[in-house]
Amino acid sequence: MSDATSPLLSLRNVDIAFGTRKNPLPTVFDVNFDIWPGETVAVVGESGSGKSTTAMGIMGLLPGGGQVTDGTITFDGRDITHLSEREFTGIRGSEVGLVPQDPMSNLNPVWSIGHHIKEALKANNVASGSAAHDRAVELMEEAGLTEADRRIDQFPHQFSGGQRQRALIACGLAARPKLLIADEPTSALDVTVQQQILDHLQELTEELGTAVLLITHDLGLAAERAQRIIVMSQGRIVEAGPSLEILQNPQHPYTQKLVASAPSVTARRIDLDIEEPLRDAGEDAAVDAADEASPNLIEVSGLTKIYQVPGDRPWRKKDFTAAEDVNFFLRRGHTLALVGESGSGKSTVAQMVLGLLEPTSGTVTFDGTDITHLDRAGELAFRRRVQPVFQNPYGSVDPMYSVFNTIAEPLKIHKVGSKKEQEARVRELLDLVAMPSSMLARYPGELSGGQRQRVSIARALALGPEALILDEAVSALDVLVQSQVLSLLNDLQEEMGLTYLFITHDLAVVKQIADETLVMKSGRIVERGETDDLFDNPEQEYTRRLIQSIPGGTLPLYQG
């Protein structure tokens, strides 16, 4: 058994391959590292670098055809490299917990959130019956879910993306495992809840001796939360060491590039030729020549969305206001960021701006036309001019469509170009989002989360839209690809005059992309201003708390 003198988890010369034994496709090569009891180790690297594959190899959860072909994996003094499925089942959850990356693929849509957590408790012999119900409520509260006693019987579709991720965290922590493998556990969470969750993981580490293997593309988070960082590239470990040493003095060229690409709270807006900052729709400002040359593309006035939700009895309903009296306008060629905690109403506003959700009251005007009352022909014309990039790349890309068919779909629907022209356009778009043309024949199941999101962005650009509504569009991307995509978005905006409504919980990214920022809380806009001014001099305590919660915000990083 492991103790203070031996590691809890040890990987020695581990190789992982996919395919058949006669024709294996090597993916992970010669991986060596240890995790000691109570230690947090972060694995960072690009999407597709082998981070998640290594983690799934530890748990015996490699997808079809995946296998450890060489080396040994030792957990708590026991060789678990080639356990049977029954033997792996005996340690999963109870000894090794998992918080997977994608909540929608890992939550059963016909099970309530509470049922998921109670199943985890029951499967690991922690609690059952009424005791499991009470413990599930406690775990939901620990994971940052408010009104847990009321929401325990709600279903995944009734939770925001961040709230669903918190439910997965509650499941992973249910049996108090010795090791928690957290695969991008906070990528869907706003910074304040992210801080709460990571504080909780830290408490487990200190009080219970729980070790954490943290897989992340957020270098600020890795530096702030892990004692050691392991850097992977193309299936190999290229550098490893104490967190601050890696972040401040990286030795390998890849690590230097990775750290230098990380978004920082001290970053400034990438320079663009933009005349002046945005103004609130309620401002009674004079319209000058610049305004006439660049009129408002999107105007939102009094936008409100009220849902009917279950009350204290199943037959009783009560009003839930997701967005209330939201007002703003966005000038052509500008970027407006909408930030706030998970559940603050950001995505609800985005869906109403896209015409995907009917507002209870208020209007959305696009280029002078009220889009809330369009006929079918008007809707089709509007959709060609405004395209979305959604938060979840697993749910927004059809698993039965190849990469080519996914990107070409808008061109086919709108009958743009011949087949030859469509193919050329798809290849051009794939190149724009930094993916090789060899990916064209692949399907979503063969892509990483970051690669799927790049396909989503390419699809959104296919019709040459005037505006993109980007709902957490880079939250699933590693820092290098994130940096490339942000630069791409800025280049496209400068060259084509694109307009962006950028919804995100990542305030460090906001610094690089947005001209003006709106801060939402409980469905209302509580603060707005030019991005740099808002970060330097926030007026609201809520805004200050959001900024202070940015992981690694005060850490000096390598700048090249």
C-alpha cells in the first residue's frame, strides 16, 4: 500500500495505441510520472496531445481499440495496467474518481441531476434511500449549485452548461476517492464558481489526502492550483517540474510557446482600426459622421425572458426571470463581450439575439429590422447574415456528418456555389481554423473537443456572415489554438468588418477580443464600459469579484 514514502499513482514507460494488435496506431509514448498522496499534478498541452488519453488509460476507459501496449501503471501499490473490466469497476468511483470534460455526453437526459448523484453514492456503497437523497443535496451545494433541495429533481436540460459541469463534479466526489482525475473540470465554469470548485478540491487534498490529476489547457489555473506541471506534446512528455518554475522559466521550445500564448488579465485589446467605443442604447448621444458611416448592426431594447418553472408542488408553477430589461447596441465591426457567472442570463440573451428563443417582451433589431417577427423567408435571409458558434462542441456537431459535410452544410442549404466551389471553400475554411485537410473525411467521434469546436467555427464562417454570436466559443480550446482563433477572429473583423457578440466567462480572453464589456448578474446588466476601463476601474463589487477570481491573474508568466 502507498504511504508517505511511495507515490499513490506511478506510470512507467507507458505506451498507448489504438487499432488492432497486428496493426496498432501509437498515440502516447513513454510516459513517466508519479502522483503522491494529497498532491495536485496538472497535465497541460494542446488538444490532441495525449492528456485525456493518458488519463483514460489509467482508469481503463480507453475507447474501442485503445490499449496500453507497454509499460506499467501502479495505483496504491497495485499494478492496474491490465485489469479486467470487473476489476476496474471495483476501483472506479470508490478509489479513483473522474470528472469528465463534457457534461452533456456524460449526463443521461432522462435522469434527474439528483438521480445521477444518488446512483454514484449507491454504486460505491456510500449511501442509499433517504440518506442518499440528503447526501446528494450536500454534494450539490458543495459543488456550487444553489437551491439544491429544490433543483435536485430537475433534469440536465434545465441546467446551464456550467451547472451541468458542477453536477458532474458532485458525482466525481461522491465516494471521496483517493485520486480524482479531473479532465477539464472547470472549462465550462465562470471564474467565481471555478474558484469555489477548485478551493473545494484543495480542501479535499489537504484534509482527506485526496490526490488530483488535473488535465487542463488553462495555464493560469495549472500554475495556481498544482504543485507540479507536466507538459505533453504529440503524445510525449516534453517537460515537467514545479509549477512556478515551468510557468516562469520554461526550457522546452514548445512549453515556451504554450506559456507565451496563455491569455492574461494584463493583456490589452488586439489593435484594430476602430473609431470609438460602443455606447449604451439608453445614451442620448449625438450621431456624428462616424456613426452614419458605421451604423448599429444590432440593437437590443427591453429584452426580457420569463420561464414557467416547477414551484413547491409539481402542479404549481412560478415565474423565473432569465433576462430582465436588457438594453444595448452593437455597432458594425465592433466586439461586445457579455460576461457573468453561469446562469446569469448570457446564453439566454444570445439565443434571443439569434432568433432561436422568443422573448417575453422587448425587441431585437438587426440592421434596422425587428427579427422577433420574421416570416420564413426573412428568417432564412437573417440566418445567412448572422451565425452562431455554440458552447458545447459535442452537442453542436452532428456525429453522423463528416468534417467536410458539417462545414459544407450551410453552403448546401443556402445553395451557395457548385460542388467544386463548395469543396474549395471548405478546404479554405479548414485552413483558416488551423486544421489540416486530412481531417475532411473524419467524423466527430474521431476528433478532440478542441478540434470539434474549430469545425464549428469553420461552419459558422462558411456563408461569410456579417455577425457572429460566439457563446463560449473558445472555452473548449487549448491556449495555442485559442490564441490562433482569437487572432483569426480579429483578422477577419479587420478585413471583413465582422461584428461579434462574444459571450464568455473567461475574463482574460475578454481583454484580448472585446471593445466594450457588459457584466450580467441574475438576468440584468449591472455594469458596462470600455473593456480596459472596466478592468482597471470596476464600479460594482460583483465585477471586482469576477476579476479577482481569474486563475493565475497575479502570476508573472514567461513572455518569450
